[in-house]
Amino acid sequence: RESAYANAPPKMTPFAESPHCALCNGKFAVFRRPSHCRNCGVCICASCSKTWSHKSIPETYNMKNEKNVKVCKTCHFLSYKFRQTLLDGHYEEAVSLFHTGNINLRC
């Protein structure tokens, strides 16, 4: 059951329900195109996204079977911080970051 939850792709916020970037609040337009964070599902603009290899997320999160996927800067930061706290041996902080819900164990 927990495996099914962990491998279930995030619920993608419909573009029609999100006319602004979830991070910078910029309005989407012709030159500010929306995309989904493949880790958490929010709508983001290009300047608020980072590119990850498709191997950094579970296969079920990559619905378009892309080699590289976009993630929001928030997920990118949390994933980086999670890895650093594990490498530094700060277990309690790593658990706290994991409980944000934005950390998948393939990060």
C-alpha cells in the first residue's frame, strides 16, 4: 500500500485553474509558458524550474516518457537539502524534510 502511494504520480494542477506561476506568481502568457513540476504537480514558469534526469523521479511520475523533466525550484531545493542532511548525518533534519511530502527516495 505504501509503495502504491509512493509511486503514484503527483496530482497535476490543471493549467486552467492556475493562471499564475505557483512560485513567482507571474501571469502565464505567450512568452511565459506554464509547465508542471513532475515531482509535486504545481504549475510553474521556466524561470522557476530546474531540469532533472528522468532517473531522478519514479517512472510513474514521467507520464510523457521524457529524458529530462522539469521540477519546481522548491522541490529541487528540498531534494538537495535532503541529500545533504543525509550525507552530513543529520538524521532528525532529514526526517523532517522527508515529512514535507515533496521528497521521493530516488532524489
